[in-house]
Amino acid sequence: MLKADIGLLAREHRIRVEEDLSPDDPVWDGTGLTFAGPVRVELELQQVVGGDVVVRGHVRGGVELSCRRCMKPVVLDLEDELTFVFRPGLSVVEAEAAELYTLPERAKELDLAVPLREHVVLAVPEYVNCSETCRGFCPQCGTDLNESSCDCTVEDEDPRWAALRRLRSE
């Protein structure tokens, strides 16, 4: 798990956490994401005036997605910078409102998994295409138009658009 020693951070004021998270790490449970290999996480934690802990770093890995047009597998290279702040003395509601994370009192370790998980889920795009020229499937017969063509014709136009079509032709 991705944790940082709070005692060491208090003594050193700055520490690094580097880890390769496996694709089946519990951090990713319930996200719906599938990774092509380990996810590299490099974080630097710094304790600042007021007791806040600022975390900055990078996350890198390959995310397996499906092309939105033809459903073929696509591996997206995820490489993103991240920054998040832990603040002591906040309730969960206050922390969410301020877009911060609560720093637990008297905790020996700081769990970095939740903010990392949230950041990665938001950084992965919802839709990807395998290529710019992907033609997808025929809407009538379902033929993969990247591999072959079909004899389908364009269906009759929707009569609800007729009034707009007449305006355009005038």
C-alpha cells in the first residue's frame, strides 16, 4: 500500500515515496480501470508552515481501454502530474469543500492511496479512439468498417427534421 511515515516527515520535513503499484493492487478495486502493467508513482511530501502536508509528484502507466468506435483494445499511456494537500483539524465535509484531504490526528502513517486513486480515475479519459481514421461499425448491419465494407444504404431521413431542411434549401 502507498503510505508515508508521518514521524519521518516531521523530522525530515521532506520525504520521497516511490512505488510501482501492480495492476491488481487493491488501490484500483472498484475503479473499473485495467492497467497494462505496473503503475509508477513518484511523490514528494513536504510539511509546510501550519502543519499542512503538500504532496507533489507524477504517476505513469498504461491503461487498457476500448475504442469507442470499434471496441478494439487500446493501451493509453497515462502520464500525469499531481498535487494534493492534507490539512490537520478538518472534518471530512470541510476538507471536501476546500478540495483538501484531512490529516488524521496522532496517525503514524499517511495513506496516499485515496487521493492517488481519485486523481488517476479523473485523469483517464472516458472515451478513446484506436486511431483518427477509425470508422467503427455500420449502424445498420454491425460490420466493422475498418475491415470491410457493407452494402447498407442510408436510411430514410427523419421526418421531424424536414422543416429545418426546407429552411436550409431556401
